[in-house]
Amino acid sequence: MDKERIRELARAALEARKRAYAPYSRYTVGAALLDDEGKIYLGVNVENASYGASNCAERTAFFGAVGAGARGFAAIAIAGGMEGSDPVDYAYPCGICRQVMREFCGEDFLVIAAKSESDYQAFPLRELLPHGFGGGNIC
Ligand code: THU
């Protein structure tokens, strides 16, 4: 994926992050998910007083995209950090979000953890979820 596209996704994730709802952890996350047709879907973490009802930014993006009819995906950029501060670390997806990626994405799906537009790390899903479980296992 070309650098300009990655920068665009990182920028979108950083912008989305401003709209996170995280009054409990104060850790705000934004995600920008690129589908195979070039459309970008945004997501933020949405927390709940009943903590287990909270949703990660990545899954918010995926569920919105799938609900809108998207099925094939190319990449996701993620930006996370404490509310009111720029990201200090690269925010990698949690295990549940990796599993959701596994449901809808191929092994080349690119996961971009961004601190800024120009400071990011990118890995294909195969490296973040090796030996994953998928629909092909149930038959
Ligand atoms: N969070 C995400 O949005 N994505 C991840 O991959 C890891 C964690 C959120 C969930 C919760 O609202 C906050 O970060 C602290 O765990």
C-alpha cells in the first residue's frame, strides 16, 4: 500500500479518535478501515458503565462497515492514547478485534498502528494472528 494512502488512513484514525466515548478508562481510540472499493469507515471506542458492554474502535468500524454492506477490506489504521494527549505508544488491536479481522479479512490485510501521520508501524494480519481460527474450521 502506498505511503500516501497510509498517511490518509492514519490521519482519519487520529481525527476519529477525538470522538471516542471513553469516560471510564480515559483511553481514547480511533480507527479508519479501508474497504476493497476505497471507502473508509471510521470507528471509536464506546465505553459503558457496565464495562463489559464497551466496544473497541476497530470493532465499531468493522460492524458499521459490514452493516453498510462492505465485505472485502484492505487495511485499518488505529490510533490510541490517553484523552487529551497525542498517542505515546503504537496501539495494536486487542485479541477480540484481531479475531473479528480474521472473520472478514485475508492474511494480507494491513494493520497500521499510528502515533501520527508519519510515525506508524504496519503488519499484515497473518503476523498479528498466526494459526487463527476461522469459518473454514467449522465444517
Ligand atoms: N480499546 C480499543 O478501542 N481498541 C483496542 O484494540 C484495545 C482497547 C479500548 C477499549 C477501552 O475502551 C479502552 O481502549 C481501554 O481498554
